[in-house]
Amino acid sequence: MIKFFRHIRRNLMETGKTGKYLKYAIGEILLVVIGILIALQLNTHKENSQKADLGYKYLTEMKTEVQNDFFYIDRRI
């Protein structure tokens, strides 16, 4: 794939079509930027999902502890 893009770039520069080359270069830069933004979005989503899972785990542990404390207090009374 890299050879393909290198061939296109070389053809455009050799034939003197700098306008087309600039459009090609801008398009290639945009594709890279879009790829980076997608990767950041996926990473952020993954981190938020992990934080939500951790929060749910803490809440269930707290619920269990409160229930255990309630039964302990009830038995002591």
C-alpha cells in the first residue's frame, strides 16, 4: 500500500502537477488526523467503560458490607 501511494506521489511531482500533489498531500494528512481522532475516541470510551465497571464494583461491595453490618447489628440486639 505504501508503494502505491509513493508511486502516485512520484508521478504527480514528475509531471509537474503540483496543484494535484498539494490536494493529495492535504487529503493524506486529513486521513491521518481522522485516524488519530478515531483512536483517541476509542481509547476514551474504553477508559470510561473501565471507570464505570469499577464504580459498579465498589457500589456492590458497599451494599454487601452494609447488609452484613445490618445483620450483625440485628443479631447483637
